[in-house]
Amino acid sequence: MSHAADLTMPDWITPAEAAHFKTTPSYAETRAWLERLEAAAPQTIKLKRFGTSPEGRDLMLVIAASGAEFTPEAARQSGKQILLVQAGIHAGEIEGKDAGLMLLRDLSVTNRLPHLLDHAILLYEPIFNVDGHENSSPYHRINQNGPEAQGFRATAQNLNLNRDYLKADAPEMQHWLAMFAEWLPDMFVDVHTTDGADYRYDLTWYTEDWGTLDPAVKAWQDIALKQRVFPQVEKHSFFDGVRGVETHPHLLAPYLELKDHHDIGKGVANFGSGGRFSTGYVTLHNRSALLVETHMLKSYEVRVRATYDLLAEILTEFNAHPGELRHAVDQADRTTIARVTTAGAQLPLVFSTTTKPEPFDLRGVAFTHTHSDISDDSWVHYDPAKPKDLQIPFWRDLVPGKHVTLPAAYLVAAGWPQVMQKLAQHGLKFERLGKATSLDVERYWLDDPHWSDKPFESRLMLNKFSSRSEKARMDFAAGSVLVTLDQRAANVAVNLLEPEAPDSLLAWGFLNAIFEQKEFGDARVVEQLARDMLARDPKLTAEFESRLKHDAAFAANPEARLDFFYRRSPWYARQNIGLYPVARLDAAALAAARAAQQ
């Protein structure tokens, strides 16, 4: 596809095109250009605000719809498939913004892409991390070839939005979650720029093919994206406005995460994703998700053009095969809702990279390794002028390492409003108990917690703990909430509430207080308690004497010796230290909980 025509329409040349892709427009310039486009094409383009950043900037959402379907209700009623494209979540990686301006123009005022909105509605976030975008400098992206200045990776609160989808600490993310739940697009594309090695590909991609992804959605991705869209993008050549020539077709590859960042020859692996990332989160909602990573060392123009052509081909796919993806996601939703009726239904929680790599034919460039006297390590040198093909191992697949058997519902104790707030932010449905009730449930006891020794995304993560479950009868106060799994977003609920999920609320530190002891015994009191317990319990006496004999540190620690008895007393047990405040209910317990509210 040639873009020579862009430069013959001065009224609609985008700021990046006008600068020959040496620079990218500011937030104000981007907004002004979009407002002008909306004014010129009011029946096709609508610019809306879906939230406000901590520094007071509007989070912009552009809706492109040939039939003026500018509300979620109108969009769903139209039957058209909805594509959400996100740019600038990492504000220095901004190709998606400039490609999006060009695409919106060509879908509306220039009519270069006729009919691509006949069966699709495009939702476009030009800049998600708006505050980071305005924190612009030539010194933010040391690995990247242009534009001359780039925005910053993190927000004004120094949060990486692409680690925040499940914990949702950032105000921007909380606004995004509300927007996503309102529109519920069929497909999501998140546009980034790589770091890492040099090679000939100008665009790499990642699809969420593992984990919770429904087979119907995976089948659509395997056919529509991998067999139709990606090969078609590779047929595109484009006009290089700087050199005034038609240049090479695009080259695409799966996302190349190096096993050894010194040596691409040692292979690449699946980076693992998960619910903290954009595409991993969208997959939990049974939607198709595509990560786009343009190659940092290609010119900014090449990266923007590759993004433009990919997005145009996705819309072309929607137009050529209307309704296919919508059918797949609707089927996935039905499967998720019905799954709770299947006894023993399981969901994978934790994944690891396969130990069995596949051969991958890399279209790379020549490289050498030399010893560095500075780092005392290997220093890699790439020569992009010398193409080099080589076959490398690709650890492509993810293997589930832990599954959880799904309950009929979770019951969150009334004293934990922060958990309920997160459920609401993710659009999950729940029922609040109006009366106190007693139920037979499954509950978790957690112990031996180990937290990270430094913050990650503003939180000290809980990295390790022990866990056991038991059946018990528990009392729940009015205001406790039932989260049933017969809902479309059930996978989100499981990943928030199962303690061993990698991005659970527990893992992110929302429930640290359950491990804290609040009452303590004075030594003089526990001395007598210990004597009374030893006199009553020969087994306890044997256990204590064995511990003294085999654990020198314990034997030498008076506080630990007294704590041995206090921890086995009802005074300690009554504090419920380590009791996870989210219980699991089977179908009978769920029915009993509802009946108790009558």
C-alpha cells in the first residue's frame, strides 16, 4: 500500500508527517488535530473523554463509526465488531498515536480506506499515559531510534500502567477499566516499541494463546491473524516521505524475548504475560488481544507505517469476515458462564515456559561478540547492513503449573471494603448479604509469608507463603458479598481472589493485615500458661522437649520458647492470624446463603 497520497493533502497531513517523522506532536497538538478532524467528519468521528489523569489531563477516546454509533449501546445494537486500539501506555513508545491519526483521517475525511467501517467500529486511545507523554525528553529511550524526544514510560505517580491492570492502583487504570467494561470490545490491540536485539523485522507481535483463552477465540486468532492478517501486512510496501521512494515490504515475527540478551543465537522464549499486562487482562474477559512491538532500531517512519498497515489490515479482516470474531467471543462468554455447572471444572493459574523448544528461522543481521574491559562481560555488535539468517530455538509455549478447582462462588467478608472496591472497578457482579448468616464453606489458612525486599509498582509484593484449606462453618456479617462464577468475567474474579494467583489482591499486598498479630501475652503470664499446658498434655510436652533437643536457636531464645505455647493457646487462635477473608462456596452453600436472605 503506497502512502504517497498523504503528502498531496496539506490540510490533513498529520504533525508527524509534516515533520518527516522526526518529531511526534504534543498532547495539545494531538488533541487540537483530533478536534479539527471531528469537526470535519462529525458523522464518522467523535472525540470523547473517559477519565482524567492525576495532573488533570483528559484521557481521550476517539470513536470512528460510519453510522454514527458513538455510544456502547448503539455499537452493540449495530452488530458491528468493535476494535479497541491503545497507544502510548508507555509514552515513549508512541507509534500507535501517529499511526492512529493517519488511520482516522483515511477512514473519514480523505476516504482512502472506503468501507472499512462497514462492519467495524474503531475505538482509539491516542495517548493512554498522558502525563508521561508530556514528560518528554531526548533522554528517555536510550535504545530507540527516534523520534527526537519521547515521553516517559511511567505516569506522574511513577507507575507502569502495563503492570497495573489487575491491581488497578493508578487513577488512569481505574478510568480505563470503566471504559472497557462499558464498551467491551471484541478485539484489543496495544502498540509498543521493543528493546533488545537487532534483526530485520520491523514489527513483532504476541497473541495470548495460553491460559484462560477460550478455544473459540484462539481458533479465530490462529486463522484470522496468523493466516490472513499478518501475511497480508508483509505484502505492503510504503512510501518513504524522507527519501521520496517506495521502500521494502514489512517483515513480521512473533515477539522475540531473548533467552540471553548477549546472544540472540541462544534462542527466544515466551515472556509469560499474565493479568497485570494489557493483553493478559483482556484475555481474561474472553476477548482477542494482540500486543504489537515495533522494532526500536528501525526509523520512526518505518515503525509508524508498519503499525498503520497492521491496523488497516485488521479492519479489512473484519470487513471481509463480518461477525466471525463476535461469534467467537459470544461463544466464549456462554462457555464461561455455563462452566460453573460442571463438577470439578478447573482453571489454570500459574504457567511456566515449556522445556521443549521449536526451531525458529530468524531473519537477523550479522553480529559479533567482543570482551569488554569496562564491564568484564561480552559486548555484542550488530551490523544491520549484513543480513544473516539463522535457526534458533524458540521456547514458544506456556505450560500450566497450577490449576484451581472452581467454586460456585466466593464470599468476601464484610470487613474488607477494599476487596469489594476492586471487584466493582473490574465490572464484576456481586450480591451483598442483607443479613448475617452462618454457612458451611471452604476456607484458606495462610502462613509463613515472605515479602519482596524492595517495592515493585509502589507495592511490596507477597512472593511466597504456605497455604492449606479446610471445610468449616463460618459466620458472615451483613454486608459480606457473594461473587458468583456464572458471569462473563468469572476468570477475572478467580485471578483476583484465589490467593495463589500471581496477580491476586493478596499477592499485591491488599490483604497484608491478615498476617499481623495484634494481641500479645506478657512473659509472666505465658510462663504460667506454659506450665498449665504441659501438665495437661503429654504430647505437647514431648513436642516441646524434642524442639529443645533438635533446635539450638529455639532452645537459646526465651521469647521463642514462650511463644511456642502462646501460639498453641486459644488466646492466639482467636485472632485468626492467617485466615484468608474470602471463602469458597459450593452450590449448596451458595443456595443456603441466598435462602438466608429471604
